[in-house]
Amino acid sequence: MILKTKPADVFVDRHNGPDAEAVAAMLRTIGVDSVEQLIDETVPAAIRLKRELNLPAALTERAFLAKFKGIASKNKIYKNYIGLGYHDTALPAVIQRNILENPGWYTAYTPYQAEIAQGRLEALINYQTMVIDLTGLEIANASLLDEGTAAAETMHMFHSQSKKKNATRFFVSDLVLPQTIDLMRTRATPLGIELVVGDHRSVDLSDDSLFGALLQYPAADGQIFDYKDFISKAHDHGIFVTVAADLMALTLLTPPGELGADACVGNSQRFGVPMGYGGPHAGFLATKDAFKRVIPGRIIGQSIDAAGNKAYRMALQTREQHIRREKATSNICTAQVLLSVLAGMYAVYHGPQRIRQFATNIHALTQLLEKELKALGLEQANEFYFDTLNIQLESAELQQAVKREAEAAGINFRYFGESNVGISLHQNTEASDVAFIVAVFAKVLGKSAAEAVEIPEEVELTWPKNLVRTSEYLTHPIFNTHHSEHEMLRYMKQLENKDLSLAHSMIPLGSCTMKLNATAEMIPVTWPEIGSLHPFAPREQAQGYQQIFEDLEAWLCEVTRFAAVSLQPNSGAQGEYAGLLVIRAYHEGNGQGHRNIALIPASAHGTNPASAVMAGMQVVVVKSSDAGEIDVEDLKAKAAQHADNLSCLMVTYPSTHGVYEETIIDICETIHQHGGRVYMDGANMNAQVGLTSPATIGADVCHLNLHKTFCIPHGGGGPGVGPIGVVADLAPYLPGHVVVEVGHKKATGAVSSAPWGSASILPISYAYISMMGGEGLKAATQTAILNANYIKARLEEHYPVLYTGANGRCAHEMILDCRQFKKAGIEVEDIAKRLMDYGYHAPTVSFPVAGTLMVEPTESESKEELDRFCDAMISIRKEITEVESGKADAKDNVLKHAPHTAAAVLSHEWNRPYSREQAVYPLPYTRMAKFWPTVSRIDSAYGDRNLICSCTPLEEYADHEEQLVATDKGPSY
């Protein structure tokens, strides 16, 4: 007997859902003989790749993890005292195991369907409450991308709200973090805002051209200033003030809100989130209640459900920028949900006493360090400080000597000015670390130092009285209850059980690609070699990261056929913005800075026009044809009309309607003929990889959603990563960074605070490509198209499919038209809510066409799961038919009352015209694995009229009503 050998555990077979038998059955249903025939009928021949992807051979999971351990080990873990907004911290193991490493938390989607996201929403309410309490302000959002982004967003917000209509200058203290100033320069220029960087102690606030200011608290060099008089004088002259603050310091420092600040921004990283070479971390933004209508990002608010019970939802959703399109004041539509959940849970677990104790210990050790260094004869410049000392050495030569000795001892300090050394202590600093630091300086100075020091039992705050915090914080019971591990574990599990995630069923969201986030891809994220590096550590300590960046950039170049890639953008929307800035800089570099017209199809994702406006461009909308494609004649006419000023076209491919448009090459050539460049939105790259590419189609720039096509999980609405690829002549203009050299010759400013954005989750995409290889990536795209067309074949006799390609095929997603049900009183929202009773998250609701559902199954779902979803949709169609025929009441029916909770069906009274069984067990499979929504349909309008965005009890706000408009539509990047 002869046995053949071959790899027994191939990752692509784990990633792609259907096996060979299932594929054959699906092809029969579709009506084709092979996958190749389906692809030929779906993807236009003119855009097909002429060669296969040239990527390293696929690795097994075991082989990948062994290889990657070797790469990660090239990163050197030093003791980091650099500061500048990034600090060593400790994520409690109970939170790491049960949230960060738990697919029940990291595979969930943005909580647009709030009834099946109550756990995450409560966790975000906790985060908002934490930020509100610590900053002393009245309202906070559910996080932003990072501290620099949050600061830039307040600048834009205050510019739009300033009563000084001709004021175009924004003051920034020169003691603000350098990466924040860098990012703000990037954001200010296209908006016509002039950044004025200088000394806050001498700036002329009577200057009528100033509309806002930004201060750092404590300052970048560690000093603590009393900003109360500055803020008061600024207000006297109609100037809004933002304070960038450290949450840990605010447990001891008077909060910015009590100093009179209009907004407070920062980074919640030191609340348990690893540094990760720069991200992802949750930036925060708190402000006064007066700005609740214009605050960027998401706010989670409290409302009630149909039964009158408390329920959470995303409040004031008209601020979602993809809804406002070119009228948007921001392109943000990503929150750092997973990271804000971690930071919020850190506060829940430790509570106010432990967190204050962390801060006390940090400050005590900093005082001890100052004492010991002064004993060596060194000068410390900061009169008032929290955790950072500014050591002023006698010469640059001595500074370099300290640097050499410190790095030889495995320590990183901050080196700035001619001879300054910054030392920032953190939660994980011990007395032994202080002794070790002192020994480094003693050796350089040729002096002796004590081998051991002890933290004092008591420490006196020597700050001015008005800088010492007296107000309470984190007083809500949620921060004072779950301090034992058992209680914390049960609380997190209780919240997790309220949320539907990929651990339960497919999440068939068009434009959002909710695919497998394989465990093997996720494992390296928590390795210390990945999480423990400071983003401004010397590059030679991060050789593992450099290899990851170089390999990943090269692989993404191969996938896109572009010449260069920047990994810096830390969301899809930031990728859009960065890509447009590159185009803008290219035109300016060619002496054509007047080119400012962006052509954008009417069907485009709403962040496209929002990003264009932020990049200083004027949006001209291109019509769509009745078939849902770009109206080529309208495009050509508008390209010719604006030829002298044409900057770019923004286009999604396949189209937002789920179709490979045959005219795409002609479209791109038209733009190029008129001097413009083509920006391709990478939202639908899952239908391109291995079959076609942005460069092949004719695009010049494309952002890639690594949290979609390349398997970084959505995390309940973030983190995201949106790197951009560009053609050769645009490569010199990719984003740069003020602190770390990233290698682009004519770099535009930074778009993220960290030089490589959310570096610590790039290993996930690295793992995916490594284990799939070129053939596997192509197979994934083919399977995504197969799965979508299988769903189309099963559902099209029940729901009209709105748009298809030339051969009647869809790409990787399709739009189901539900508008005809309105005649019977059934809205698309009713279908979305009823799907919850079947154990499914709804497809994308009313985007890009109102009254429709956009379905994307991805390649990771098996035929069995696709069939369950199709069976659910067909069953719902039958329920709609009962309403249409009059068999079911138009208002009192199973769809209008959906979703059904256990409390509703277990109630003693049941007076509905359908059975309890029909309500909660509509198909047999639901009996085997029932997901129970914990609240019934939420009253969105009530939540906006009674806006509560913290843990404050509802009854305290019973008479507080604001008339605001709510919208609950649209996908998220």
C-alpha cells in the first residue's frame, strides 16, 4: 500500500468556510459548473491580473507562530521612561483573558443594532463616565483614534462654533506633545487654519484672529502649570480652550473642567492598555454640554425600550459623519471601542481608591528619584510635576554619555534640548527601578549611589493648593463594586452574554466584511515583545517591528500592485484622508495647488465626501445610473468642466452597490486625461485580492481596511487600520512623523500620533497573509464571491436583488430591495429587528440605498451557516406575506414587536395575536442555540430628548429634555 504525503493542516481550509462538497452543491444552486466559470462571469476580463500573487508560500499555524516568535524576539524590551503620552502599565489578567483575548468581545460589530449590543454599550457608558469624572466636564464621547486626533477634532469643532467669524488662527503651547502638534499642523493647513505655536505665558490673547488654544497638563516636559487665569483671559477674548491631560495625573490634579476648560482630550493608554509601539489606544474627548450637538465621534446614551426598561444606544447619530457627507465637520466614524472597553474596565476593577493609589505611588517615586538625583549634584528643572523630571545636564556630551550608559543598562529616557534628559515614571515602576536609574547617572558622573532605596510611607503634595484635586470621581457604584476577581469576572461575562458576535453567528454586513479573526492570528498581540515597546524607542530596539513593517508593506504592494505603502493611518477614514493629502501634496509639488475639485459618485460611502472636505477639496457629485453604476457620461462631462481644477476622483471598487463596473478603466483614464488622480476606497478589497488590483484598474491611491480584508477584528467598532498604497510618483508624499523618521522624502504631515499607527495589531494581518499565501488569498476572494452569489441564488425569488453585473452576478455583496414592503407597513428596520429573534445581526440597513439591506457573507462562512441565514430571511419573508395578505395585523405582528426578550415571552400575560413559540423559536435551529436579546426595541427619539451619556441614574434627569434628531443607518469603518 502506497501512502501519499502532503500538509495535513492547511490554514486556508480553516479560514474558508465551504469544503469541496459544499462548493459543488453551491455551484449547482448558482447554475455554473465551476468556481472559475463563476469568476469569469463576475469579474470583467479587462481588469483581471495577468500573473498570480508573488507572496511567500503559506505556513501552517504552528510554523507561523514559531517563525513569528523569532521575528518578535528581535524587539528588545527595555525599561521605558520616555513618557510623551505613552507609559508602561499593567492590564489586569482577568481583563486580558476575558476581553482582549475573548472573541465574544473582539469579533462584535459597531453597535448600530443596539438591542444585541447592550453589553458593549454599557462598557462604553462606563468609559464615558470615567472620562467625565476625571476631566470634570459634562459630556464625553466613546473614544477617538488617539490623543493627536482628539486635539485636532476639538480645533475643528471650535473653529466651526466660534463667533469670531474671521478668526483663523489657533494657538498651541510649545509644551504640547510634539506628535500632537505635528498632527494638528496636518489637519489645520487644508482647512485654512494657521497654527500658532508658542509660549502660553506670553501669547497675546487679545489677538482677534485667535479662535482657540491648546494646552498640555502636565506639559510635555513634565511641568504642571495653573492654567486658570489663561483660560479666563482666553474666554474674555472669545477664545475656546482645550486642555490635553493625563487621566492618571487627574486623580491628584484639579481637573480641566474645574479650571474652566471648554474641552479636555488625551489618551487613556495608561489605564491598562499596552504601549504596543504606538497603538491602538483610545483617545478621549470631553467637553461642555453646550457642544453635544457638534462633538465629533460617537456618544453612547441611555434610553428606554418598548417595555419601558432602561436600554443603551448610540445617541445623536446625526453626528455620524457618513450621514452628513460633504456637510460633515469630521470624517471620524470609528471609535476605539475595544481599547476604551479595556480602559473603562481597568477603572471598574481598580476603582477610585486603587487608581489614586497608583498615582500616589508614581508621584512618591518621582519625588524619591528627584531627591536621589539631586544628591548626585544634578539639577531638576520642574518646580511642580506629577511623574516626569527634567534633568538639566552640563553639556550635550554628558547627555550622550547618559544615553549610552542607560541603553547599555536596558533603559530608555527622553533626550531633548541641548542637554536635557526627561524621566517619566509609571504604574509599574518600583523602588528598585529608581535605584537602578540613579546608578546609571552615578556611573556617568563617577560617583557612588545607594544600591537600594525605599518608597516613603507618606508623601506630601507640594503643588499650589488650587492645583490639588478636592472633587470626588468614579463615585458610581459600578466603580465601587467589582474589585474582587470573582465579581469582575462575572460582571464581564454578564455583559458579554448580552452581545451578539461572530462567536454566535455570521454578521452579514455589506461594506464591512465581518470574517474570521483566527486565533492563531490573534495570539502574538499579547506577547510582551509586541506590546511593551515605546513608539519613540530607538529603532535598533525594534528590529522585529521593522521586519514586520517591511514585509507587510511589500506584501500589500504586491496585492495592490502599488509602489509604496504607508502603515500609519489608524482607521479607514484616516486612510481616506491621508490618501487625499498625498494627492493634494503631489499637485502642490507640481505647482498646481489650485486643483481642489474632488469628483465623488452619489453612491459613495459618506466618509468619502467628508474626507475630501477635510482635505480642503470641493466636492462635485457624479450621478449614478438606473443600474446603480457611475453615470460615465456625467462623469466625463464634469471632469471636462472642471479640468483646470480637477484634483481627484474618489471611487469604490467593486461599486458600493456590489457590482464590478465594466467601465472602471475608462473612468480612471478619463480622470488622468484631465490631470486628476484616482483615489480608490478599499472598503471592497475583499472582492479584489488575487483577481484584480487597484493599480491594475487604474487607481493611484487606495486605502486598505486591515480590519476588513486582512482580518484585524472590528472589536465592536474599533480598532481599525487603514494603510494607503500609492503609485511611484506619489510615494514621496506619504505621511511622515516629527519624532521618528519614517523615510518619505517630501512627506506630508502625520495623520496619526504614532509613526506606524496601530502597530501592535499589524501582526494579525501579517499572520493572515503568511498563513494564506498568494493562492490562499485568491481562494478567499473567490470563495467570498461564491458565497455571495449562493445567497443571491437562494434569496432572489423572495427579495429582489437591486443591482447585478453584466451576467447577472453580484460581487462579494448584494443589495436586497425591501422597499415594496412599505405598502404593507413593514419597514426595513422591522426586518433588521426580527432577524435578532433568529439569532442574526442585520445586514447593513438603508445603505447605500434607503429601504434596502446590503448583504456580505465573506468567505469564512460555511454553507450550513449561509443556509441558516437564508432560511431566516425566507421565513421572515413569509411573515411579511402574512401581513400583506391581511392574515397578520399591520401593526400588531411579530415583526413590529421584534425583538422578543425572555422577559416578554415568560410574562404571565400574553395578549399578542401570535404564539410565544413563533416569537422566539421561529425555526428549529433556534431551539438548539438561542440568542436572547436582553432588551426589546429601543426608543431612539426618547434617548435623544433625554440625553444621558454617563452612569447617572435616569430619574435625576427626568425633566432634562433636548429636542434632537436621531438617525440609525449606515455602515462603519
